[in-house]
Amino acid sequence: MFPTESVVLTCRAEGSSEWRYMWYRDSKPVVDESVVLSPDGSTLSFRAAPSVHAGQYMCRGQHKERDVSTHNSTEHPLKVHDEIPIPELTQDFANEKVYAEEKLTFSCKVNSSGWTYLWFQDQAALTSQGKTYIVLSAASTNTGAHRCRATRGQNTPYLTSHSKELKIHVEARPWATVTLLTGWSEVFSTDRLDLKCEVQGSLGGPWNHTWMRGTDELQVLHHEKYTVTPSEDPDQSQYTCQGVRSTQPWFSKHSEPFKTKNLLKIEDKPEEANLFLTMAELKAYDAGTSESVDTADNGELMSFKY
């Protein structure tokens, strides 16, 4: 118990209401004026004070009409602390700075039982009443100083002091982008596309990368580059990527979707036009000739018509 906390002890003998009850603390009758007894003595109540009420309590029933007593009850220890308790507030993350979408868990603890916990952000009360307060996906609105306190009792609830403050600042998560490395593929057809995933702002550490085709995660090594070929993507899908790592921030935002196009199988590629005539075609092409030019090459006379 704690200073000024209300205490109610009850004593009952089974099978009859024809009893009155006597109370003992450390084997001596309880007679001090700070306690309140019900008419039959079945309840003993007081506001706890360390120097007065700590000890081993027990009770015994005395029949109202006959000279019959019950056995002594078992002893009930009551420890009264000297000071109002201060809850211990802890968190499951290391830094004051956290990132959007992270899961945050706060824990509040008083070293005794029967408490309901109250949570606060800055000066505003939060709805959670358990010993843990969980933020499933952090947002900028969670930025602030977090505290807790505890209460117990029904008629006159007892309140602890506030815990220490734990401050957090929620920052925006870095974003990823997909870059096309294959030159001219936006204009000309190609049999492969090389993509690269980059996280904007390295934030002090290397990144691994996950790749998605549509809504399906690709089972590939966490490389920053990924190659798309017609055989694995005949429908020419949308690709996104995300940075992941073992330190904060644990992951980046997903990139904007990148839609592949101009991706053709080799057998589907059109034959390239022959831009130069063969010698046979040159010799055959003499119609419409208007002039001829003779020239010497290695001592031999060659004639070209055009």
C-alpha cells in the first residue's frame, strides 16, 4: 500500500450471520482511532500511513449469543510504503528519432498489482489503459512527450505520480526510386531492361533492396539492380522497389511504379534494313548513268558510273 491509499479488510465466518469480529495487527488488538469498523466489525477500513498501519493483520469471530469463538484467520501482511509511487516508463526503441510507419511500444510498470494505467502525450490523455501502449504505425501526430501514471480502487481511486517523460520525434521515411539504365529503350525496342533501385538520402548506411512485380515480391537477391527480360515478363508489368536494412530507418517508402515497354523477344525483332549495296548490286545498277569517272587504284584502272 501507499501513503493515503484506502484499505478495506473483510472478515467473514461461514454459515451464520450471528457473529461479531475482532481485529489484530501483529497479534495485538487494533484499537487506534484512525481505523473505521463496520457495526459488526466485519470490515476494517483506513487510509494507509506507514508508521501506523503496516503489519500482519488477522481476525476472529465471536458469536453474539453464545460463548463461542472461531479460529484465528490466516495472517494478511500489509506493507505501507513511505512515498507515493512513480511508475517506470520504458520503450522498445533506442532513439528519440523514429520514422513514419514504425511500430512503437511503451511500457508502464508499478511494482504491485491491481493497477489501471493512464497514458498521456504532452498534456492530452490517450485512450489506452493497459500497461503497454502500442503505436502500430507511427505518424507525425505521435511526435511529443509521452508519460504514464497508474490508478486503482473504486470508491476513491488512488493515483500515482506521473512517470518521467519519453520524447519522440517522428520523421518522414526516405523514399525509393526506380531508374531505367538501358539507353534509348524508351524509344527503341530491346530484349532486356536494366532497372536500378536508389534510396534518396543514404542516412548513414548501406541499403539492401526488395523488388515487386505488381503486388508480388520477386524472389531475388537484395541487389540494387534488376534485369527484366521478355521470357519472365511477357505482359510487361509494373515494377516497384523498396530499401531495407538492419538499422533505423529499417525500410524506405516504396518507389512509384515503373511500367516496362518496348520489350521484345529476339525472334520478334524486325530484320534491320541493309543500308549498303553489294558489289553485284553495284554492277547491276547501271541504268540511268550519265557520267563515268575513271581512277587508278594500285596501278589498276577502275571505273564507277553514277
